[in-house]
Amino acid sequence: MGSAAELAAAVLMMLGYPCLMLAALVPSVPAFAAATAVTYLADHYLHRKGSYLINRLSKVRAGLSIRFLIRQLLLILLLARLDLSDSLVFYGATACFIAFYGLQAPHGALVTLIRNRRRMPVATRNVDLASRIRIPDAPPQGLLNRSAEKMLHIDLAAVVGILLAAELDSAPVGFVGIGITLALGSLYVLALMPYVRGANIPPNATKVLSAVDDWLGEYKPETVLYFSGSKDSAYQVNMWLETMEQLDSRPLVILRERVILQNLAPTTVPVICVPGGVHLMNMDLSTVRVTLYAANVGKNIHMLRVPTMKHVFIGHGDSDKLASVNPYSKVYDEVWTAGRAGRDRYAIADVGVRDEDIVEVGRPQLAPIQTWQGAAEGREASRGGAADGRCPTVLYAPTWEGWDDNPGNTSIVSAGENIVKKLVKADPPVRVLYKPHPFTGTVSAQASAAHRRITALVEKAATQRAADPRFTTDAAAHEQAKAELARIEARIAELVGKGGEKGDEAEATRDGVVDVKKHEEIARLRAEWNDTYWRSFPAWEHRVIAGAEPRLYDCFNVSDAMVSDISSVVSDFIASGKPYAVTDSAEVGAEEFKRQNTAVRAAVILSNSAVELGALLDAVRDPAGDPLAEDRKELKQYLLGPDEPPSIEQFNTAVANLAIKAETRNAGQEARMAVGAVVDAGEVDAGAAEAATEAAEAQAELMNAVPAPGSPSSAAGEADGVTAG
């Protein structure tokens, strides 16, 4: 339903129309004017907020045009009830509103035509199309943005003028307002007309697609990251962008939805968004040898149909969820998992994915996670606390409630408050960082309420700790860090905003080539921001981290332990080697919980009462006596693969090996076609026979170049691109 303010605005707006009718029947010009103001302001507020309620009103035949028309008809009724039905103002008002609605048709047609002509068959980033085709500047956003709302609001001048004429009995005032409305409406239509003719028209789809093929022929992409999904799934492709930037082969990202492109993180990799399946299938991707898929979706078929490339499922997380062993994965040539665990999951699930088609490649995204060396603050805390109040940090990062009401999805409802209460009351003390999943509370009201209570607990504990004399603070240093944060944020905003938002998709495609130097500076500034953020408040201060920044991995690095739920968060945290606890929210029992979920085999298992938290805190305070330390090392390698060679090297090796297999297959096809041509000719042509022989020899050579399963290079290439978590 939107926010409470949006709901209140919608109620005021809908109540305003009965009030308009009542004021017209009475009749009362002041009352009508007041109700008119309420309906205008409420309508404008809802549109400015982009409220979901606006869409709902349209579904019940109370759309924008209808609301304006009803208000205008009620104004005509008011004039009639004021015995002005024979006056010039009455006739002028009637003629004005008829003419005004007559302007809506050309206005709407022009806006639609401009938008359709400027909607590219493909949208791109980091692809040089400007040198190949001419894409004109977009019309001013003031003309197209919320155009219907702006056009309809032009009637305000006529409405005000007519009301003043009725109240003051002055026809000229009314005709001034009428004239302003009709003049502005006509000017709006005239202002749109230049953008549907001449040099302001973008090239047609054929020319754009031809330019993209020209670019592809010049760039010659070798490895593609392919993705399709909803707006909320953009994180699944964003997590792979940095890995794509580090590939040894020429990378390309292909997206299928414009909304994903709009939510794509900044990258230096070329990106092509192709909404149309036919356009994609006709695109020249003849140089691509490996395609990586981050999600199992229906639109994958448009790429999977291409036989000249090898297809790999890399997923978007590593966990024991059922999505990590989707039977759909059988369609790929290979499935890449992080470590041995991913391979074993498929074997246990028995969904048709063959063991020889699974390659372990590690998790390149986990490189930013620092390995734990033991908490210095923890050793101080075990002796009663450091002099400045420093203490170990425990991250509570529960996942969200999911779509199916499974009590095992999240700990936030059943155990969250118990976990946080025990952590904030721990003695010796620890610091709590609470970072919930961004979807928390979007489905379950219980989860939303629990999140608010946990937030209140953490904030209250932080306030109490600030008043505790054991915890000192360097106010000057913190203020200096906050000032530095403001400076960094201002610089990032300047860099990100330089040049402003592009007018539309066509203009963004034309100008969307990333400035590499600026991109690198922003990355450096974000790292600097993260370091400064943690220095901007005391090291003992409890904190709720609800936004995108600092990122989850940054929270991992400043924490000494974590409490979470079954999700890819746990698998990722294992890369740090730090102690962790996982809540058995469904209460299946510790042994069964470990049997069902590989990632918790080296964890402290918590019941919903969280009484077992002491074992986790003991491990942080005394790393030497941690009984699960060796188990975590073994589990880390089992889940995520070996530390050496680095995961990105394993990933690149896997890409290179699979590219060789693609080349081998293609060479074999060429050899068979050459032999077939000789047979069809009915005679042995020396040149054709020689070509067939050369192709066959090339195929054999390529086959010999592919590492045999189990060889060192093959093992290096075996790793997991991640399963859906």
C-alpha cells in the first residue's frame, strides 16, 4: 500500500471528489476551491513519490485523465448551480475543456511516437556505437518525464481563472485563465513536434543492429556472461562483474531486460542488453567460445541453442539450498562449483548432472575477504576488557523470510531477539553489528516487526554503552573521520554525477563508454570510504547497518565472528576462517541440521533460545582453545576449494580449457563438412581432401591440448562458479 503518508494522500484525494460535488451542489466557490486544492496537491504528491497507489487507482477506473475530467465537469456543474449557465464564462469553460481534451490526442501520440522511435532494439554500455551510427540527443526530459501528468495540470490556470470569475463576477479573469491553459497546451504539443522528424530521429532497428554486429566483429568477444531476471535479481549479475573484468579472454555481458541494465553496477566490461529473442539469435556471436549463466531462467534457451560455444552454469551463490542443485542444470555443458561440496551436492541430489561435467573453480568474488588471525581485542576482553573499551565484534547477518513461510528460512522471527539480547549483555563485552538481508520484512509482517524490535534493541544497547565509563571515545578523531567521510562522499557524488543522467536509453547507449580513470578513482574512494567509516565511531559501539554500504564483506573483515542462517552468507564467511554460528530455526536438532547442511558442519549450532552462544564467544576470546578451528579449515577447502592457486587463476584456467573444447568441436564440424563435400562431389578432389585432412589434424591437435581429467591443470581449472543460493 505504500507509506502511511501515501495512503493518507490517496484517502484525501478520493474524499476530495465527493467534497467537490457537495460544494458544487450547495453551491460554494470557496469550498470548491479548497477541495480542488486538496485533490491537486494529493495527486501531485502521489505522482512525485511514484506511489503504487496511482497504479491501483487506474485499475479501478479512477485513472489520471478520469480524475481531471471529473473535476472539470464538477466545475461546470458549479457554474450552472450559480446561475451562470447563460454566461460567457460558462460557454468559455465548456469550450476550453473540450478543446483542452482535443489537445490530449496529439500530445499523447507525439510522446508515444518519440519514445518508441528512441527505444533502441539493443541498449549498450562500453560499446562504441557513436562512431558507427548517428544517435541524436534526447528531447529535454521536462517534455517527456511524467508528460501526461504535466499536460493535464495545465488546466490549473483555467480552473483558477474560472473560479475567480465566478466569485468576483468578472468574466475577463476567467478568459485570461482559459487563454493561458489553451496557449500552454498548444505550446507543449508544438514543442514535441521537432523530435519526430529530420535529424532528431534515431536510426532504425536494422541500422542499429548492423552497427552492433560491426562492433562485435571488431571486438571479437570470447567469453560472455549471460543474464536474465527481474529488477530485484540484478545483484546476481553484479557479483560477477569484477570477475569478468579480470578474465584473460575478451569478456562481454549480455542482458535480456532493460531494468537489469538500469540497475547494473559500474563496470569496464562491454555490455549489450538485447530484449528481443529474435535480435539475440540473429546477432553475430561467432567468436564467442564460452558463455556463463548466473541464473536458471527460461530465456537462457535463446543462447543455449548456439552450438559453436560451450555453456556453463556458474550461479550466484554457494549454499545447501535446493536451488543449488536445480535439475535445469543438465542443459549446460559444464557446471562450475566452488569446491568439492558443490560436486557432492549434485551427486547426492541425483538430478542428472554428470560428475565429469562438474568443474571446481573456487569463488573469485571472495578475494576481498580477509583471513582471520585471531582477535587481539578478544584476548584483551577475556582478561576483562581493553583499556579503551575495545572488544570483539560479532556480526549478526540473518537472511530474509523467503516466499514459502518455511520456519527454517530465517532466525529473525524465532531467535533474532534472543541472539541480540545475549550478545549485548555478554560479559566480557562484545560489539554487535546487525546487518539484515535487504528483503527482510518484504513478505512477512512478523519478520518486519522482529526487525524493528531488533533494531531498537541494538540502538538502545549502543546508547547505554556510550554512557558506560568503561568505554571511552576519542571524539576528536571520530569527528575528523566523519569530516573525511563527507569529503569522500562529495567527491564520489561529483564523479558519479559528472555529465548527469543520460536523457534516455538511446543517449545512454551513445555516450555510455566508461571513463576508466574515473572508474578506478571511484573504486579507490569507495575503499577509502570503508576504512574511514569504521573509524568514524568507537570500536565498541553497537551498530545497525541497513544500507548497501558498508558492504557485507566489509562487515566480515571487521568482525571476529558471525551469527547467520542457512544461505550463501555462511559459505562466504567460511572463507575468513573465523568462528561462526548458524541458527537451527526449524529446530530439527543439531545432528540432523549438520547432516542436511554442509556449511554448518564447523559451526556452533544455535537453538531458538540461543543458549549455545557462549561457545561461539569463547572461541573468539581464546582462539588457541577453539575446538572447531581445524574443522573450519577443512570445511573451507571442501566448500570453496584450495587457496592456491588463487580462485581467479582457477577460473581463468577453466574458461581457457572449455574454450579449447569449443574450438575442438567446431574444428570437428568443419572436418566433417569438408569430407561431406568431397563425398557429395562424387570424386576425390585433391584440394578438398587436403582441406579435410588438415581440419581433422587440427581437431586432433586441439583434443590433445585439452587437459585430461585429473591432471594438474585440470584440477586447477576445476572450481565452482557458484550455485544459486
